[in-house]
Amino acid sequence: MITHSQTLKIAVLATALALGACSSKDSELEQFIAQTKSEPGGRVEPIPELKPYDTINYVSTGRRSPFMPGGSGASSNPGVRPTSNRSREFLEQFSLDTLKFVGTIRLGQTTYGLLKVTDGRVHRVTTGNYIGQNDGKIVSITPSKISVTEVIPDGLGGYMERAAAISLSE
């Protein structure tokens, strides 16, 4: 069994050893600091000169807002809305990519476009008719294509117009 006096002797010996170890580490530290102070100092690079920036005034007259969607083929207009107070036409149940433009026919002064639907039937349309599922209104018919203006959601709770066309099928 270890007596109280032996425990005290062990504690004194451990303290002496710890103090001895610290003094040697301190002397090494002091020696390193003295050596570092005796070396010549380094050169600090000067702060780079800031170049003044050029300001550009954005003139929005006649331009679309850069923060609104749109671009080629689409135009944002707050007044654009799908027409809800008219009867739907038969070809509005088909998407534009399922309609095939197979030709034109002229009766009197009116040019008609001939559109084939998925079941093989051919329908006659003219300027002002609606086709497709996005309120697509036919704006022109030429021998090579039918041009349509669709009203599509703009992703921000409104609508915008988008040009589309159905080209003559071969």
C-alpha cells in the first residue's frame, strides 16, 4: 500500500520533471524568436491600384426588359390572354405536331390549307381559324406553310404570343 508521504514524494518528483521539460522548450522557443528577429525583413508588395469602372446607362426605350422571359419568336404583352368566349374549333383538340399540312386549295378569292389529322381525315382551314391546343390562330397560308400565332403561359402567371408554323409534308 502506498502511504501518504510516498504519494507526496511522487507528486513533487512529477512537478519537478514537468518544470524541467518546460524550461528546455522555452529556451528553444526563445532561441528561434531571436534568430527570426536577426534575419532581414521581407519586402511587402504594394497594394494594386484600383481602376475606376465605367458606368453605362441602360436606356430601356424600345427594348424588352432583361428580367422578363421572351426573345426570338416570342413577345411578352400583359394584354395577351387566351380567348375564352368563343366556341372551340374541331382542330383545337390536336397538338400542332400531330397535324400534317398536305396542300392548299383556292376557292374563289379564299385560299384554304388542307390539314390531315391522325385518323387520316383531311380538314380545310383558312386564315382566322384556330388550330392546336394553345389557342393557335392561323395568320397566313402559303403553298409551303401555315403560320400560326399561339398564346402560351409565360411561367410568371401571364401569357405571351409565340409564332409557330406547319410546313408542307412530303
